[in-house]
Amino acid sequence: MEIIKLENVNRIYSNNGAPYTALTDINLSISKQEFVVVSGKSGSGKTSLLNIIGTLDKPTSGLVSIFGDRISIKNKLALSYLRHQKFGFVFQVFNLIPALNSFENIEYPLILAGVNSENREERVQSVIDELELNDITSKKPYQLSSGQQQKIAIARAIVNQPEIILADEPTANLEPDSRNEIYRIFQKLNEERKICIILSTHDELAFPFAKRMINLENGLITIDKVN
């Protein structure tokens, strides 16, 4: 089932008044339950592609459809609702709230969504058990390693039960052992929760975990293959 479709997508930014092309004629379809790794050097267009898929940015030209709906006709409120209902986001910077402990950081999106306290606690604890985080739930971000912080960020991303996770360079600040552990978590979420994973990276350790590899060079797709 196709859940993401980009047709002739271009993204051009203004760089001190000069045009800078981040994406050129991108044609891409992604189906439910895929694990896609988007590779490429820094500046190749990976973040621009993920931002457009996640409706955080709009293309300069071309069409983007998410779950069959064209995002160009949706207003900001509708796009915000779509992101909240369908997407989980994991970034290179963990974006945890320093004053909150791990449990509270995971819980925070549910508070924003208006979920009652009983259901919040149940859902947060379920994610904690699933990702084996019980030993760090009372700790604040400064008490955690970088790998642990990213695990909390992943738990926060899935607590709303998204159908798609967008992970933009999620292991760039981690050591090899931690990077592999994070990739295994994404693989587990893909296989057991059936979440579509779209992960951008230049880290070759991620490649064996992908079901599909896409490579970007200068905003162009040069490789699109199933592993």
C-alpha cells in the first residue's frame, strides 16, 4: 500500500539572494511497512527530502501526497493534525526537555494531545518496557549517555503510535556500538509494530538494516534499490 508519493518535486532555497537547489525532479513512492535508508553526503538533500515528506516544508514545485491526500491543499492546522496522527520524528539533536525526567519526556506529547493521566501512564510504560528503558526512567537528560538520550527520543516519537517514523541522521553523535543498537531498535519497530521507517544517514553501518536503499547526490536520486 502506497502511503507517500512525490511527483516531480523540486526544492529551491534562497541563499543570500542566490537560488540554491536542494532537490531536483524527485519521483518517489514509499509503501506501508518499508524500512528505507536515504544515504548521501552532507548537503545532498537528505534533510530537505525528509522535511517535505514530514510536511515540515513544502516543495517549490511538484506534488506530494501522504496517505492519498495532497498536502498542498491542506492548511497549517490540517498539516499539524496529520503530523501528530501519522508521524513520529527523531533528529540528530535529541531535543529532550532538560527539566523533565525520561518518563516525563516520553509522556509530554500525550499531555499536548490531551490524553488522560491513566492512559498516558499506561502507554508510556508500554513503550518503556518495549525498548527496555526501565532503569533510566527517573533520570534527567544530563544524567544519560548520548545513546540513552536517543532511545528516550525514539520512545517519545512512538508513544503516539505513528505509522511513519522520520529519522534524520539519528546516530550522527553516537559511537559505533550505540549506532548499531539504535538501528536495531528501528528494525524492531519496523518488523514488530509495522511502522514505516525512513532514515537518513551517511553511516554505512545502517545500510544492512534497510529493506530499501535510496542515495541522493546534489539533490538527485542516483540509487533506488531493494536490499
